[in-house]
Amino acid sequence: MVSSILPLTLKDAVVRKGGVQIVGPVEFALEGGGCSVLIGPNGAGKTTLLRLMHGLEKARSGSVSWNGTQKDVRLRQSFVFQTPVVMRRTVRENIAYPLLVRGRHKKEALVEADRWIDEVGLSASGHKEAHILSGGERQKLALARAMITDPDVLFLDEPTTNLDGASTQEIEALILRAKADGVRIIMATHDFGQSRRLGDEILFLYRGQIHERGQVEDFFDHPTTEEARTFIDGDILV
Amino acid sequence: MNDLLAGLISAFHLIVTLDHDLVEISLRSLQVTVTAVVIAAAIGLPFGAWLSVTRFRFRRIAIAVLNALMGLPPVVVGLVVYILLSRSGPFGVFNLLFTPTAMIIAQVIIVTPIIASLSHQAIRELWYLYHDLLISLNTSKWQRMKALLWDGRRSLLTATLTGFGRAIGEIGAIMIVGGNIDHLTRVLTTAIALEVGKGDFPLAIGLGIVLITLAIAINLAIHILSRTEREGRW
Ligand SMILES: Nc1ncnc2c1ncn2[C@@H]1O[C@H](COP(=O)(O)OP(=O)(O)O)[C@@H](O)[C@H]1O
Ligand SMILES: [Mg+2]
């Protein structure tokens, strides 16, 4: 085992779909701790870039590389999708599933799942079928399922986009706690407030490219590119 | 009309008194069909799941062929199995023609594509839903199939019951390979055909009632299952 699967290094990475270049070329490295926020308008390529880093998309050219063996790298990162994938099982079975995949005994995995159910505040719903959960509860389930494997890196794709204020607060508190526990967080959002509350640094994505990267306050107070300035001022970017 | 009424009355008598022939034939029908459906499900369900999670060159063609096999005419299946099992055929040495085993083989061939095709459709939908998560969790192909088969179990049960409904009422193939031999290969459908030919309506009607009851029970089960599926989202 290596100490961390970071740094993550992207070199001239490009994703194309249906003959269109959606992301790239992008070139950057992520290391250390904290929370990096991918910010940018809808369709900028945030989801695609997250999926590329996580290994769900292939780079058409360029490279994405982690530190460690392929298996280590796969097992030590988690991804929370914008629309949580809810398996047709009970809540605790959903949360325990990644441990089963890793070969842990079911009983043991469920005990661990129950711990995470309490952690994210789903204690009343552990034995319920997961599909009856509300949007916020589904997102909590997804977070617990992502955290149960004790990942080095956690990817979050607009984790609160469809949630009300109260659920958003709860989810953000959980993300902050994961960050405090030393999980390296990489998240996409188009919510300025959220990126200030959770982020340490901003990567501004526009039309598939990183136009700016910097500390949160610097980015919002002194954007260096025209696109970022327009985006921050709330003008419509096309 | 009187014939029918008299037939119905004696049919009920046969059923209520658990007539020996009626019970024997019904049990054989169940034995052959249940065995065939269990074997067909053991092949068809994993195959349907495998087909959903595997990309290969002729996948689309394989799916089209599978769907076409769903409509395989039982009489032709019976004929082919007959030729294969007959004394001069490649499997003649096993002496299987005109045995329940031959009937099971024919029904497995008829039912497996049905179960495989229906389960493939159900699993493909679920795979579409689970795809990103299962890839992200670095699951093996076997783990993916296991998760999909388990979480899709209600639709798979429906697929299996559909296969059962098809097999229990089937006559074309089992008549040819079973031969409708008394106390050996006679089942509900072949017995009804025989009794009607002989003019023994009470037994024929009694057998018919049992067959229809089984068919209705199966359809009811499918209906209830697919309703709970929709309401509970599966
Ligand atoms: N499979 C696909 N085929 C073609 N275009 C796609 C596909 N997936 C996404 N896109 C396009 O790529 C762009 C970036 O998408 P996405 O990464 O989802 O952006 P974001 O998450 O920033 O809103 C969008 O314009 C989208 O329409
Ligand atoms: Mg997105």
C-alpha cells in the first residue's frame, strides 16, 4: 500500500464524444489535502472532467495518472454522482455494498454500514427500501456509501443541486467533516456560495478548459480572465 | 349442451375425489414442466445477465437471434429432438425417446430463449441504472451479474413464470418426443387431446379445469408481481 494515491496528474488530456471535443486539453496536478472546486457554467464539462479523473471516461489523447498500482488507485477513490444511484435494496444494504465488493463478510459490512447510517443521520431509515428515500436522503446514502471504503479521494458532482436549503446544509456539513478527516475532495458546483463555504481552491472550467486556478478568495476577488469575470458577475456565458 | 353439463359434473366428481388418473397426469405435467423451467432458468437467467453486461462484436445479432428463438415453433423443436434422440440419431444410445426426460429436453429448448430474452430486457434496464456505480466501485463482471440478478429478482421471477405458463400448456413438442404413453409420458395437454379423441369428456374436462386453473394461477402471479414491480418501482 502506498500512503496516498495522490498526486493526480493530467497531461494534455482530451475527451471527445460524438466527434466533439468536450474536455481538454487540460493540464494540471492535484495533491495535498483540502477541497478543490470545479466551477463553471452548465455544459462547461465539469461532469466529464470529474469522470475522466475518476476513470469513468477515457482520455482520447493525453494522460491521467495516479500514484500507485492500478488496483489501489481504483479502490481508494469514491464518486458521488449528481443523481445518486440507488440500488434496489435496503438503505443499509446499499451502504454496505462497496465492502461486499471488496470481499468483506456480509455481517461485518452491515455493522459498518449501520455506523455510517448514524453518521449521516439516516438512523430511522436503515432497514427501509432505499427507493423510498427523498432526494436529500438519497444523497446522504450516496455519501455514506462513498465514505464507507475510507477513500483517499472523494469526487462529488454537484452534490446539492436538487436539494432544499436544509438538506444542502446537512450535506455540506458532512462534506466538511470528510475534509476534516483528511479526505481529498474534488467537487463540481455552479454555486458560488457553496464553493466559498467548502472550497480551498477553485478551478474555473469553461468550454472544456481550465481558464483559471487559484485560492477561493483570490478567484472571486481578482479574477484574471475575462470569462471568469463575466461568470462571477453573473452574466450569461455562452 | 347436455354432454358438456354431464361432463362438468363428472369432472368435478373426479377432481373432488382426487381421481387417481387425474392426479397422476397432473403431477407428471408439473414434474416435467417444473424440471424444465428450473433448468431453463438456470441457463437463461445468467445468460440474460451476461448478455446485458458484456460488449462483444455480434451482440446485436445475438440478441436478435435470441428474440427470434422466443417464437420457435414447438412442433419443429419436437421434430428435431425426436430425430436427435431416435435410435439411429446421434443420442440414440441413451434410449431417451418416449421418456419424461425427452419431454424435459424439448421444453428446455422452448423455454430457455423465452426466459433469457425476457430477463435480458429486464436486466439491461437495471444495468443502465447501475452502470456508473458498479464501474466506479471496480466490480468484476461476476459481481455485476450477481448484483443485477439479485436486485432484478422480481422481474426475473416474472420472466420465469412466463416460461412456465408457456411450457405447461405446450403440446406440439411433448406429443412427438413423449408419445403420450399411459402411466409414463402422458401429461395434461396430451391426455386432453386423447380423451377428446376417444369421446371421454368428463376426464378431458377435468384435466382441462386443472390445466386452466394452473394457467390462471400463473398469470395471476405474474400480474401481481409486475404490479408490485411498478408500484414499488421494481
Ligand atoms: N455522450 C455525449 N455525447 C455528446 N455530447 C455530450 C455527451 N455527454 C456530454 N456531452 C456534452 O458535453 C458538454 C459537457 O457536459 P458536462 O460534462 O455534463 O458539463 P457540466 O457538468 O459542466 O454541465 C455538454 O455540452 C454536453 O452536452
Ligand atoms: Mg454536470
